[in-house]
Amino acid sequence: MSVDLRALKLDPSAPAFFRWRQVGDNVVITNFEGNFLILSEDEFRAFAEGRVEPASDLHRRLDEGNFLRATYDVDRAAERYARRKSFLNAGVNLGILVVTLRCNETCIYCHASRANMDAVHTDMTPEIAEKGVDLLLQTTSEFLTIEFQGGEPLVNFPVVKRVIEYAKAQNEKIGKRLEFTMVSNLALMDEEKLAYLMANKVQICTSIDGPEKLHNAQRKLPTMDAHQQAVRWIHRINQEYEAAGLDPTLYHVEALLTTTRDTLPLWKEVVDTYVRLGCRALFLRPIDPFGFAERTRQRVEYPRAEYLAYYRRSVDYMIELNRQGVEILERFAAIFLTKILRGEDPNFLDVRSPAGTGIGQMAINYDGTIFTCDEGRMLHEMGDDTFFLGHVDTHRYRQLVGHETVRAAVVASNLDGQPDCVNCAYSPYCGTIPATNHKTSGSIFGRMRESDVCAVHKGIQDYLFQKLATADAETRQILERWTTQRPREHFVQGPGEGPGES
């Protein structure tokens, strides 16, 4: 039975500001600073109507959560809100360098609009690469991740090496904490490249779409062994981490999955594949509306209700595996639970408010053009320059972060001012991507009531709050463990750590 607010006799003098959402037989209430309570329907009615007995346990819970007008602690709310939004004090902390559009794989949902292997004009030059590094090092953030993307970045490995060596040399004068990451299909990896990446502490991420048959059908190599190549190098790289004495629970190849229609019935096989590979995390990402995915929609897309059923089955299974001693978590759940349970934002740039668009990340294309984010760069490859900011030859950092497009994107992705989000109970934990909104609805604000992204975020949080409402002690402990942020300092480099040997 749903709560009908029209039947309630609301007492505006009793509750402090709150948002609410019915989840199963319970009602989730949240406040501006992001505290939450899960109430029964009777408890919710008593709260909304001002009928809570002062000596009751419900009154104590409401008071501790800062939900009562009479005892509302403004200073505590402000401190908690500031901690939740602490990422705003930093600046751009992720710089994406698209070192080439060339790729040796043909993925049916390719978001990056990959180019054929003979399209050498889509390789970033060393000169563009150095100017890109100079630009990114102007960030006000003390920490900067430089991420190599493509195409397939191993296609243009000389420029990858140049970026690493140049960035380290320049950072001797600047003193930031640097991290290098690479997103690769691994099919062009060899021992020489691996030795260089290990010596220079480059974190490696790849893609695994599930069991071999599914992966090879969606990520095609001319040699027809995309899955085997990825698996081989995942094991090889993990061996190197262990040989270096690194904790394998922290240091291992991260793998990403793109959920297509064919993935949905294989939820158990997907989880089992990741567990066999030694992966400790699985990101059940829905398909994006960019690049080749637009052309193959009829083959790869699906209703989001079917995705959410797949998500629930997958995460239920992961929780059961954790009960059996197998450590595996789901990234969406970890992101939302960190915000819900810890009151902290893990700064995942696509699910925060405001989004990281232009203020948390920038993407530099192979030709030196600069975009607010990788999605904005993807739109450029599709002929839409809405999120274009400038060029490494002509623009400096402060011009870019103050660009009118960045300012508009920040306003549009601030959920406290978003018409479809301002009254949503999940507003303190959620986030939206202006580029995705623009692509799917024609507005950087988006229309959340019609948005697939919103449907997914709400559906996942409904699931998590249902779990929190009914969890036994062991399940609650598993979910809380998923929020733990364990730093991997091996990958972070400061001044004095020169280029490693190749």
C-alpha cells in the first residue's frame, strides 16, 4: 500500500525539511544534508503529522538524524553538507588523453567512434601530448590522474611513454601527486610494454563482457580471440603485482563490463567470470547512447526495467558469494552506499552533484581539442560540438574551467536546483551527466522523469534501501564493507620519482 500524502494531516511545525520515497512496505526519508531513516508507514505518518512521542525510540532516531524542527542543528547540517561536497574545493583531478582513435578491436557498442588501424592521422603527436600535459598540470588540484584512452592506447605507445616521462619531469617543478591509468583491450600488450608500464606504476584497466562466447561476440578481434588475449594478460599483470610484493586484494587489473541485451540472462555467468579472473569488483554499467551504440540500438538496447531485474539478481548473487568468503562487490552499489552510509562522496565524476563536467575532468582529443568530459568528446566524434571548450594551442586552464559551457553544465547538474530532482529522496546521493542529458533529451538539464539514467539510479537505490531495511547482521556488514575506501598508494607518484626503465 502506498502512502497517500493527501490523506495526511501534515504538521509543518514538527518535521524539519525532508524528502521521502516509498520503498516496498517502508518509507525512506532524507534531509538536505543527506541523513536518512527507513520508517514503517505508521512511523512515517506519525512523523509527518507531528504525533511522535518525545520519549519514544522514533523521536530519538529522528532527533539524531536532524529531522525535527525543534532541535534542528544548523551547524551540524552545514558541516555534513560541506563534507559531502568537499570535492568542490579541488579542481580538475582527471585528465583524459585520447592518444589515438585507432583500434584493433571492433566492438558492437563502441562509444569512442574508433578508427581503422590504418587511420594514422588520428594518432596524437608528441607535441600535442606535451601541451596537453602542460595544460592538465595547471589544475588547482593537488592530485591528478592522467588516463590514456583510445581507440586502443597501445597502438600509439611511443606517445604514452612520452606523456609519462614528460609529466614526471614537469612535475618535479610543480609537486603534484600523479597517477597514470590506461584503458586497454590488452590484445597488443607484450612483455616489453608490460615491463615499462610496471616500472612506471601505470594502473591498467581492461574490458571483460562476461564469458568467452559473449565477450568474443561483442568485442571482435580479427584473430577471434579477444577474450583469451584479455584473460592471458590479466593473469600476467596480476603475477607482476604479486612478484612486486603488492597486496593482491588491492593491486590487480580492473575490468569493466558493458551490459547489452545479450548480457541480461547471463548475470550469474558474468559474476562467475569475474570471480574466476580474481577481480574484486564488477561494474554493471548499462549501455551508453554514444558512438556506434547509436547505430546498433536494435541489437544491444533493452528496457531499463529488465536491466534492474538483472542488476538485482547479480548483486543478490554477489552478496551470497561474500557470505561464502568470496570478495566481490558491485561498483554502483559501492558508490551509492558510500554516500548513504558514510556521508562521503567517493568523487565518481559521473554520479555526483554537480557533475565533474569541466570542473573535475577534461578530455583532450588526439588533435588537441578539449572537451568538458569524455562523453563530450564522444559527441564531437558524432558531429556535435556542444561540449567543446578549446585547443591546447590556444587555451589555458583558467579559461577552460571558467568557460560558459562549463558554467552552464555545473548549473544543470546541481541537483539542488534541478526541477525533477529537488524533491527526490535520493537527491543527496545521486548525480547526472549534462552530455548524456543533451544526447538523450536535447537539454543539458535533461528530463529525469523520462531518463534511463534516472530510472537506473532510482532503481539501484530502491534495491539498496530495501536491502538495508531487511538485512541481517551479516548482510549489513557486507554492504558496509563495500563502502571502504582503501588507498592504493603504489600508483601515486610525487616529485623525485623519475621515469622508470623500459
